[in-house]
Amino acid sequence: MIDMGNQVQVAGQYDLMKGNQLVTALAFNYDRKESEMIFYDETMIQEKIETLKLENWTYFNINSRS
């Protein structure tokens, strides 16, 4: 785990280097809301489909035991 603390002040894509060798690429969002994980539940998905009047759309519930 790499703890960046508050060292990254600008959103963007960065390369993590060890000497001249690329270790990995990293991306940072300055506004943490961009990284916030919010998920729709089944009801919310169905409501969105109806509100947007989407056609030819199928919703599969992978947790259903049918």
C-alpha cells in the first residue's frame, strides 16, 4: 500500500517510477466526490429505465435464485 498523504494536490495521471523504471500508473481525482462509490438498487434501476423511457432493455438480478 502506498500512502500519498496530502502530497498530490492536482488531479491527473501520474507514473510511479523507481529510478528510470516505470512501476505503475496512478490516477488521482482532486474532488473526492468523483471517486465516491454510489450504487443503484433494483428499484432505482427500474425507475431510471421507466423515467428515461428506455426500450429494448433487460435487467438481470444476479442474486435471484430462479
